[in-house]
Amino acid sequence: MTQQDEYKLKWQCCLKFIKNNLKDDHYKTWFEPLSFYTYNSQTCELVINAPSSYFSEHIRAHFSALTYVALRKEYGNTVKLYFRQLTDSENNLTSEVESAPVSPAKNVPQHPANQAPTTLQSHAPSPEFDSHLIDEYSFENFIEGTSNVLPRSVGMSIATNPKQMTFNPLFIFGHSGVGKTHLVNAIGHAIKELQPEKRVLYLSAHLFQVQYIDSCIKKTVNDFIRFYQQIDVLIIDDVQEFASHTSTQDTFFHIFNHLKANGKHIILTCDRPPTELQGMHDRLITRFKWGLLAELQQPDETLRRGILVNKVHRNGLHIPNDVIEYITQNVTESVRELEGVLNSLMAHSIVYNCDVDINMARRVVGHAVNVENKPITIDQILEHACEKSNVSKEDIFSSTRKASVVQARQIAMYLAQKHTNLSTSKIGALIGQRNHTTVIHSVRSITDRITTDKKLNDLVSEIEASLKR
Ligand code: ADP
Ligand code: MG
């Protein structure tokens, strides 16, 4: 085994670790297509092949922390990750290693409390104060829609009117993936821009909790509390995480009261309204309701389309309109889901080197969201029955008795009877103006034949499977 083979094995171990810590579809989409290229033990530089810069950018943005945890375990703390990708310059396939390594620091949460005693002793604002706001989440790329109008405009008003205290705290709630984290970061950026002297701090309730426990162990709880009491705008994400953590809640309660009494702003997000929080002190729930409760609703159709079009445009992607429309109609739960589908489509098109089209979209959406319960329409049945039987819709609607067409027509009627609530007369009317006895005959014929004719059975199953995707 050569030295490089050993390094390659280490990469396999990293992948295993990443796989164990990541959702299956994320692993498949983003890590499976990668492969080991080389490792230089002198410089500690690891180079990994990626199908395109889309992968390296995505991994940089979303998985760099996890990736570095894995890499450091195998290659040591000084490892630096570079991506190498095939570039298609005027049809000459060449490879290119990116000049900058993937930075591990970006997504690894730093410990805001660590900066407390040194940089924040007086009330003088410190230019180095790190807000921990997420750079990419600004108002500029936050698309407006009816589902987010209230929290968005209140956020803007806090940023533009520092004295405005009616909405304090601002409590933004909504399901996962609707844009809470993005919105509160956008508010934080806007405040910093318009009121640069303000100390704005963003962090997750989870990190707050971890720091608090850490300060208990180190016996620095007073420093911890003092640090938070000096913040001008405190943004805490996902406060539902405080549930059942009594002493964290107590500490937060004191910080909250101090900030509120001193005219400082508190912005909170939560995955549910305060009244539905379990395991939370009543006195804290009461405080949450003091200011403004604003719901971020699930994105409506116009917003979903707007977000997709914007993302496609910003990334210079080529996605046909029917695909955008298909995703808009079928991926309805959250913005995160929309982005996930778009990313998977891009990854598929790069790995398989083909354009994004409606069939690929159907497959990807089928894996990502549960479309099984969506009603199947007769148009879809006709489309899939024709495609898999190699006949055209015009053939089906015509009076031709060609065997392949007759069979496709019968399959369409059989599937329409099975998967829609339409009556036999309606099915007949929609499939080439046949009368209902023809439909009954066709359904019977296919039902009988699929028990003995394996080829037909496979064909029907295949059409059914594609309908459910
Ligand atoms: P939550 O915190 O509610 O779970 P996030 O803020 O993490 O949701 O949003 C999920 C993803 O959707 C993020 O990538 C975010 O940028 C994007 N997103 C959500 N709402 C919008 C919007 N109105 N415009 C643009 N992107 C959005
Ligand atoms: Mg969030």
C-alpha cells in the first residue's frame, strides 16, 4: 500500500463519519460524488475532487464545520481542505484546484461569552464587537411576500426607529424552514447599518445554554450575565430550546428583565407561539407576550415562485419554467425544502451531466417531499401511459385499433379507475370520447391480463410508480 493509499483510506473514514452525522439525502447529494485526489503531509493540504464549484461552494457554506471535525480526526488539527474540479473550458476538460482552502472557522460557533470580560468592560461600544450575524442573511435577499409582511415590517421599523419600544420583545414564530433565522439576521444587519454604535448579538438558544452551563462549571456565571446585560440588541434564535432547562430559563429571565428595563431590544424566534411552549416558566411566557407576537407563515405560491426565480437568477442557473412551476406547486411546506430541491436538481444535473428537466424534477421532488397523497390527475395518467408505451396522446384520442395504442388506452382507463374518483362515463369522456361500457371492459381486460402477463404487469407497475413520484 502506498502512502497515498493510506491517505485515501483516511478520507473514506472521514466520509463514514460525515455519513453518520448527516441526513441521508444530504450525504448522497453532496458527499457521494466527491473523491480523494491527493494529500501532502508536509503542507497538510488535502485535495478532493468535486464535480463542480457548485459542490465546493455548498460544502463551504453548509457543511464545513462537520467536514473539518471529520478531517481533523483523521489528518490532524492542521489539515487544510482544497477542492479540485473539472472545468470545461472550450471543451477541453481541465482540472483546477481552488486557490483558497475551505475555511473551517465560518460555521464553527465561537464562544461570544469569551469576548465578554476583555472587550466589553465599559459601556463604550467596541469596534471589534462580533455580532455573530450570518453574513448571507440580509434583507437584500429576503423576498417579500404576504406570509412575512408583519414580522418583516416590524423588524424594519425597529432598525429605523431606535426609540421605538412598542415591539419589545419582538417574538417571531413559525414552522421550521419558513425563514425565521434569515429574518432576524436581516434585522440585526439592518440595525448595525443604521445604528453602528449598537452592540447587536445574534446567537441560538442552544449556544446560550451551552455557554451558561460552561460558566457554571467555570464559576463565571456573573461574568456571563454581565456580558449579556451590556448588549443593545439581543437576538436569540429558537427559544423553544430553553424548554425544561430551568436554571437557564432563570438566568435568561434576569437578563431579559435587565435589558427590557434599560430600553434594550430583544428579538426572539420560536417554532411555536408562546402559549404552546411546554416546560417553560409562566413568568417567561408572560414576558414573551409583552411585545409583539408575529407569525412567519408558510410561504404562499407567489412567494415560493419568487424565491425560486430569485435563487435561480442569482446563481446563474438554467432551470426551465415548467420545472420552476412544478416545484412551486409541489414543494409547499417551507423555503428550506424549496432550496433543498433546487440544490439537489443542480447536483443531479452536474453529476449526470444533463440538463435539469421536468422528469428529473419529478424524481427529485418525489424523494424530497411526500407527494404521495396528492391526487393523481387523468392528464398525468395519460402522459405517463403514453410515454411508457411509446404512443402519442393523439393516437389515444384517435379511433385507431393498433394493438399498442389499444393497450395504452386500456391501461390509462384502468389507472384512472384505480387512482381517481372519476366515474366510468367521465373517464370514457376524457379518454377519447369512449362510452362507459368501453371503460368497464378495458378495466376488466387489464385486471385479468396483469395476473398472467408479466410484461404487461411490469409496464403498469412502472407507470404507477412514475405517477407517484
Ligand atoms: P427557519 O429559521 O424558520 O427554520 P431559515 O431562516 O433557516 O428558516 O430559512 C430556511 C432557508 O430559506 C434559508 O436558506 C433562507 O435563506 C431561506 N428563506 C426563507 N425565507 C426566505 C425569503 N423570504 N426569501 C429568501 N430566502 C428565504
Ligand atoms: Mg432557524
